[in-house]
Amino acid sequence: MDRSDYLKSIVGLGAAAAFMLGSPRFIAAQGSSGPAGTAYPDLVAVKNGKQEAMFDLAIAAAGGMARFVKKGSVVVVKPNIGWDVKPELAATTNPALVKRIVEHCFQAGAKKVYVFDNSCDAWKASYKNSQIEAFAREAGAEMAPAYAQSYYQKVTVPRATVLTAMSVHELILKADVFINVPVLKNHGGAGMTCALKNLMGIVWDRGFWHGNGLDRCIAEGALFRKPDLNIVDADRVMLSGGPRGSSASRYGEQKMLLLSADIVAIDSACAKVMGKEPSAFKYIEMASDAKLGIQNLESLNVKRITL
Amino acid sequence: MKFTGTRALRLVLPLMAAIFLFAFCVAIALPAAVFPEAVPFTALFTSIQLFPAMEKAVLSGILSAGIIALALTALTLAFGRFYCSLLCPLGTCQDGAAALFKHRRRRFQAGRGPVRVLAFVLCVGGMVFGMPMVATLLEPYTVFARGFSRSFGDLALVACNALESLGLPLPVFSLDFDASVLIAAVFPFIAILFASMLRSRFFCGTLCPAGTILGALNVLALVRVRLDAGACTSCGVCERVCRTGCIDAKKKHLDPWGCVQCLDCIVVCPHGALRYGTVRRGAARVCSRSSLKTGRLEFLKTSAAALAAAAGVASLRFLPERAGMEPRSRSASARAMAVPPGAMSVERYAARCTACATCVRACPPGVLRLSLLEFGITRPLVPWLDYGRAFCQYECTACGEVCPSGAILKLEKPVKKLTAIGKSELVLAKCIVVEKKTACGACAEHCPSGAVRMVRDSGYDLPIPKLVISTCIGCGACETICPSKPEKAIVVSGISVHEIADKPATYDDEIPELSDEFPF
């Protein structure tokens, strides 16, 4: 072919490459964690501060929210709004943390930020009494309903063995950026509830996970769409009676916040925060085997900040 | 024309009645599942209903209800039976129904004394003896709330769902469709409206128990509609507009028991013979021999009716089915049905509930639903908690807040959280962990009182559920969420007398020492 055609094809390929590299979804899907040795850490852990301040430090250490949220994107933030309880019970994510995350998203240029969860208790009371609704709205986010089946769409999950089909919330399909914000607690059935388990709130039929192999379903829950960023509220950690907790529950004041794009690594780290080994939780092993992330923290670039 | 004050009232009253009706409809028909903010608003409307307030005061001893009942009585004694034309939603609906047939010539509705008393004694007597079925059919707030919300209310929600599915940003409502319950729930409302089309406000002057009380007070009222026989020419114009058919133009007589102070007659009278005011000294009264005879006959008929009704109600005490009042279950597993916290006991609750269904609408998780005859034939449509659909929310007291009759008393939240309305039963063999050998724990996950928790047992590889029954409050969360199919491994049965449960017990979980440093 002649020179002009050659140049055109080079330009075309270059544009395609630039588009793919620039598209946030592609960046998010690029491997389960950043390759070790890059400028940014794979996992950031901060201790002994207020949640909002710890998040500011953690996200800065990870390269800033702009690394995850591009200008003009639609962001969906999925905290734990499972229960109609006050924030002090730490059964739901700290509302101030959710607000700070939303603020960072807008600062990074997000066009729209949604916050939702498929609550276990009555949804309106959960959204309100956890105070996540009030705080998120202060930062300009929109609280999205998730209480009816019409908000969910059926999708197939090709790589799954048990969770082969899911009814997933429309925002998970629609949003450019997916931020997962669990609160760390013990769990009667699964042992621990953290980043992987928090994804149970994006599907309509939670009962399917419980009835068809809880560990396997928790592990495969991230196969359809991995969160682009995980932030764990490990400030006041429920140690017994979780995940809802009762007045007899005991807590550990760990005053921690963890941040990672690797959902398996962050759960491994949180297992240790709870005083256990990651291998004690079957679903962490299964998720690691399914190539959703790296379980072995030794091989990762971990940044620790103590205030 | 004279009486401009009355004319002004006559214009303002229907408008106020319409506004009040609209607010009422919104308050009682909006499901709290989507609008829990409406609950205090609903409670406001239910608190001012005369018959339920009297029931709450007399049968349950609630002072606030007594004050409201006395206030309504006092206002009626002062200003007449205006409640019926201004505040009663069923009354305003009947006016609407009658207006559809405006061309029908209205006339005096005669001979209602005996029927009035019969209906009233049956209603009140039934309530006193724990058989609310007559009130379920005739009490105006009950009939309106249940009938409206399950007919027009539900239709509006269906329309809303349809529009939402077409893409409009509207909420989604979950609806409960049970044909037999729906028909039974709506029938009295529709029948009363239909009757009003044939004979305007037939119900108000004949069957309404609140109307009978208010009517009796109206007779004694200081300020009410009065007909001056001296100025009356029996032209009959008033009789044709009278909403309750309480004016006999030929006899120049207005029956104060039936008059709802709508003031329509005053405005149309060409001779100024009608007025809304106090008794005037020296006003001419019709008192002929024939009317005395009619009066005596009416009195005899009325007394006979009263005695017959009283005897009938008293005899119902001895119905065999009154013994052993355990409500039969709706489900195949024959479990006892649970009733809301605040009911105190199934017997007390079923004896007072007239099935207005306000609690059903005000229940945010939507666990309450109407029964049919499971609580006995004398207690139709009484609501129960269906744990197959949803569970009672730990932090919620909505049903007690809105119940107008005191069937569900309002409990303080800390008390409500310890009130056991049922107890769970666990069948380990049906549990997912035992059957499928995979982890579950959904029941323990949801239990707000720590009554079911997951424990390590040497017989099983994975944690299994264990019950600490003394702390169980029977909220049904475990049953609702249990994923076992076809039968749940854990189910909740209602208990006949509610009791106070123990506070949640500490968990036996081994909690490892957590380090102060980063553990990784």
C-alpha cells in the first residue's frame, strides 16, 4: 500500500490503543492488582485516625482518586447499608467515610455519583438510620433504590461454576466506576464479611448465595464485574454476633482503614486484622484460585501509615 | 337572601371536606414500604376517629383516646353533628356517589329508629363481648380505610407500577393479591357507596354506629339546623336536597338524629324556615295527634329492636367456638399465626380489631396482611404476620402508632424489642449446612436478638445454627431468609399470650487477641 494508507493505519491503530488505554474500564480490568514495583502501592493501610482523614491519606498514597475516576464518569459507590441500625453499631459503613469518598469522586471530575445497597432490613429505614443517605446527599450523591426486582437485570457469568447467572443491579452495568466500601465484621456463616462478601448487596436474590454454596458464591460474586476500588472501614470491628449484631456483640477498636484495587488482597489483609489467617476463609482461597486477586500479601507492595 | 354567614359556611364546608378527604386518602393509602415518613401523618388521622377512640378509651383504658372522644362529644353537643359532613371520609365519599345520581328525587327516609338502634346495639354489644364482626362491617373509619386502600388505593399503586415499568422515575410497590380477602375487604365500602347512589347517605342515618352516637348528641346540640314550622309551607325543596333524607316536608319536621349539618337545606329554602342556630324562644312546633301516635309507635318498635339485639348478642356468648380461641393457620404446616407486638395476646387483639387495615399499610417491610376467617367467624379479616413475605423490623413500632382502636397498643421501643410475639423452631435436618454441606448462616445473620447463632459442633464440619429460645422475640427474620427448599429449616409460630424475652445473651465465639500493630 502507499505511504498515505500506511500513515492512516498507524494513526488509526494509535488512536485505538490510546482509547483503550484511556478508558477507565480497561484500566480497571487490567490484571487483578498493579504489577509489583510500580510507583503506587497495591494495598494501603492507615491506622489511628478519623475515617475521613485516613481515607485522604490512603487515596493520596494510592495515586489520588483521579487514577480511578476520570472526568465525566458515572460512579457507583456500594457501601454496606444492610441494616436498620445506628452507625455506632458498626453493622453498616461509616457514613462520614462514604461522604468523603463521594467528595473525592466529584473532585476528580465525576459527572454523577450513585450510592446504593440491597438492604436486608426495610430499605428506607436502613438508608435513613445508618445516616448514609443524609451524609451521601450532603456530598451531592444520589441514593439509588435497590428494593425491587425491576432495578436488577439478569446477566450470565461465563467464568463461574455455581454463580453462572446473576440478577445484578442496573447501576453496576451502567456505571463507569465501581467503588466497593464494606465494613469489616465477623459473620456467623462465612466467618468474616469484607470486600468480597459486600458484593452480595449488588444482586437481587441473595438467598441463592446462601443456598448453593455460600463460600463458592462469595468467591464468584466478583467475576461479573470486579470493583475498581475497595475501601474497608475497619475502625470499629464487630467480632461476635455479626453481621447484623445484637446488643451482646463485642467489638475491637482497630481504628483502621484499608484501600486496594485488589479485592482478594484486601480481604486477606482484613482476615489478619481479625486475628485469623486468610486460609481460614474458604472463599478467599477460591477467589484467589479464580484469578480475582493475590492472596499472598508478602508478594505485594503494601504501604502502612500510622497516625 | 339572608343568612350570609350560613351561605359562606355552605360554600366552604364542601371544599374543606374534599381537602380533608384527599389528605385522608393519601395518609391511609400510601404504603409505608416506600413512604414511611407518612406514618405520623396517618397516626394523626386515625387518632380523631370517634368510634375507635371510644373503643380505645373504654376497652384499653388509653387516656389520650378518651380525651379525644370527649372533645368530639363536646364539639358535637355545641355545634351539632358536623363531623359527618366535614370530617368523615366515608360521608364525603357517599356524597360523591350520590352526586352521580343527582337527578334522582331525594325524599324523607322514614322508620329508621328501630334499625338504627338494632345496628348500634349489635355493634357495641359485639365489641363488648369480643366479637367485632359487626363493627368490621359498619364502623365508618374501618370500612373506609380498608375499603378505599384495597380498591382505589391498590389500583393507583398498580397504575404507578405500570408507569414505572414504562420508564417513569416512580417508586415500585409490592402488592398482595388474594381474591377472597380482597372481596371481603372491599365489599362493605362498595355496598355503602352503592346504597348512597340509591338513597343518599343511607348508611349515615341507618347503620353507622358513630352516626347513631353523634345523632343522639345532635338532638341535644346547642347550635344545629332547625326547622321553623311556622315559616314552613311544605314546599318540599329542602326535602329534595337533604343529603340524609331527614326532612319530612309534609309534616314540617326535621329529624335531628339524621341531620349531618351540611346546611344545603338552609340555602335553598325560599321561606327562610331553616336555620343553623340555637333554639328560639316561642318557635312554633308541630304537634298533632297523628304525629304523637307515630312517635309512640316508633318508640315501641325501637325498644323492641334494642331488646332483641341485646338478647341476641348476649346469647352469642355461649357459641361453642368461643372456647379455645387459637387462630387457625393459613399454611399447610398448621402453625399458629403471629400477631403484632402491642397486641398483648391473640385473644385481646382479635376481640378488638375491626380490620381497618391501617396497620397493614403502615407496615414498612409489608409483613402484615389481612386474614379471612382464620381468627374465627366473629373476627373476620384480622391482620397477621406472614413471615413467608417479610419479617417484623426490630426498630419499628409503626403498627402500634397508627392503630385507632387500641387493638395494637403503642409500645415504647425498648419494650417492643423485648416483646416476644412468637418463638422459632429449628429442624436441623432441613438446614443447608446439614443437607448440602455448604456454609450458610442466613438465619443467624438476620437475628436481631441473638436467639439463633452459628456454633461449631463436633458432629459437623461447618458452623450450624443453635437456638437460645429465651431471647427469641418471634420477629420471623430467620424464617423469611432461610434459603432451604422446599421447606424452611427454621420457622416461627405465634404465641397466644405475648411475653417479655430475655436480653440477648453473649456469644460463645472464640475471639482472638487482636494486635495494636499492623498484623500484616
